[in-house]
Amino acid sequence: MSTKVEINTIPQTLLNSPLMTFFSLLAAVVIGSSLLEFNELLFPPKVSSISFWALIPVYVVALDAWFGVVAWTRNVSYTDKPILRTMTMLLVLAWINLLALMYFASRAHISPLSYLWGLVVLFVLLRFVLGPVRIKLMTSPVPEPNTIHNVCTTLSIATATGYSIWLFAYPPVPDVMNWVFVMIAFSILIGFRLWMKVAHIWRPEEKK
């Protein structure tokens, strides 16, 4: 009498690993709790509020980034390596930063200062911390988004610095200029995600 043992030869990917399960739960908590917290701004939309226009691009980036993470981890094989744990922790850190951005955006009607500097923190994290680690995990050559990150990081620093100088050297900042600075941040965030998609960063197979 023999016992046949079936062995699953399909390699496990990072997408269905315990690490991504943890990250998925965090992402769901961030999106769900923030929607409950900011529902008065979003449902129905208060289009005349500067906080609404600060908040919307953060949600767009968060949701689009989530789909990007899912697509990327589907093609990364999973083994219990320190670099994968590090990558997951960095993704968690990025999502905590997005949650902070959502909070700062909801208070943009008071002052967009924290919102603008939160944007700087996000791009610095993507450019100098999370991006290099993700590149090390790729098994095939991919275009590095350094140009995209450099441009967006530079623009966000210039915007936050310009607003800070105006706020502390020539207070108060007129309401119309608060709108202008928030719209610049809006353009940086949306432009960043669109540029990443057009360039097919991390998913070169889409060009085929």
C-alpha cells in the first residue's frame, strides 16, 4: 500500500504570502477608517472646500498604488527573506504616510503647510528608501523611475519651501494663494501616478 503525496509545484508569489496579507489588512483599515472620518467632505462632495481638493488626489494615489502593488507582487516569488520583510515594512510606512496626508488634507482649510511637507516626505520615501529596495527584488531588468521621482520630489520641495517662506516671512497667505498651492500639490500627485502608468514602470510587459 502506497500513499501518494501531491506536491504543489506552483511557486508561491509575494501576493499570496503572509506579508501581503498583513499589508492588505493595513491598507483596508487605512482606506476604510479614513472614508468614515472624512465622509462629510466626500459624501456628498464639498467641491467648494479646499480640503476636498487636497484630499481627492491622496485617495487617487492610494487606490492606484494599491492596484500597482497587487500587480507587482503577483510576479515576485516569495521566500522568507529579510529583504521581503523590509519591503513590506516600507510599504506599511508609505501607507502610514498616506494616512497622515489624508489627515493634513482634511485640515487644509486651516493651513496647507503640513499637507505640503507631508507630500515631500512621501516622495523622499519613494525615491530614496522604498524604490531602491524594490529594484533589488526584481528578477528582470526594469526601468528605474528615478527621473519621475526626482522631478516630483524637486517640485514638492520647491512648493513646500515656497509656501513656508511666504507663510513665515509675509503672513498671512491670501486664500487664493492657498488654493494655488493646493492645486500645485494636486497636479504633482495626479501627474506622478499618470507618468508612472504611461512609462509602464515596474510592469514592462505592458509595452508588449
